[in-house]
Amino acid sequence: MQINEEIREPKVRMVDENGGQLGIMDTRDALDLAERKGLDMVMVSPGANPPVCRLMDYGKYMFDKEKREKEQRKNQRVIETKEIRLSPTIDVHDLEIRAKQCLGFLKSGCKVKVSIKFRGRLITKGDMGEDVMNAFFKMVESDAVMEKAPKQEGRNMFMFIGPKAAK
């Protein structure tokens, strides 16, 4: 954004601090007007013919803009994705431990990626992996929503689980 002496156009369309049209005027005259009012001349639309400039307190404008951006960042919530790895031959107790860990992640608001890596000959047992995934989801079903069903890609199988929406 160009302000005051940075504006090199010979003529500009001026808008006052309240949004009223002041018309097309010489850049020097517009700068003098801005100085008399104790404001800055800011180019708001450089692509127009002639460019549009506005009288405003540039420091206050930038302060308010930073304040709004800071407020937006504060209200923004980043959802983290955690990963839990299983195996196609996992035992029931181990599966229960992983389910308890998953519930902890879900309660803290994180999404969970559940993955199974097939090693060696187990690659042929894709249905076994899917059964493990379904059994795992049944254990966490009370607090979870399946966002992506189990899907095998090469030697890996993935499933994405998210926390249930609060009522």
C-alpha cells in the first residue's frame, strides 16, 4: 500500500475519511489537504483510472488491522493428527491398550490415523487387517466417528478416526 509521498500518480480520485467523494485532484493538492487535516493519503485502489486514494490515519489503520489478525489467530484451532500403528496379528489385550490410547487422543480433540503395515507374506492377508481395523473401531465407537474407512494402499492399510461432535 502506497502512502503520502510514495504516490507518484499525477492525478488521483480522493475519498475523505468518512467515505465521501472529494473528486479527482492533483496529487500535490491532495497531499496538502491530507497534511492540513493531519491525516495520511493512502492509495486503496491502484488499478483504477485514476487511482483511488483515501484520507485516513494510517498508523491507527495498521494497529486495528494487526489487532484483528491477532484475534483471528487466537480463535483458530489447529487439529492435530496422531497415529496409532497396529499389526494384522495383534492380540486382543494389545488392541485394547491401543484403543484406550486412541480414546485419550480423541478426548483431547485430535484426529487419529490408524495404520497397519503388512510385512512379508502377510500382504496376502488384507482381509485380516480389515478385521483388526473394524474390531479396533468397535472399541472406540462410543467417542469416535470414522472419517475414512479402512483402505489398503500397497503394504499399508489406513483408517482415519475423528472425535464425535460435542452435543
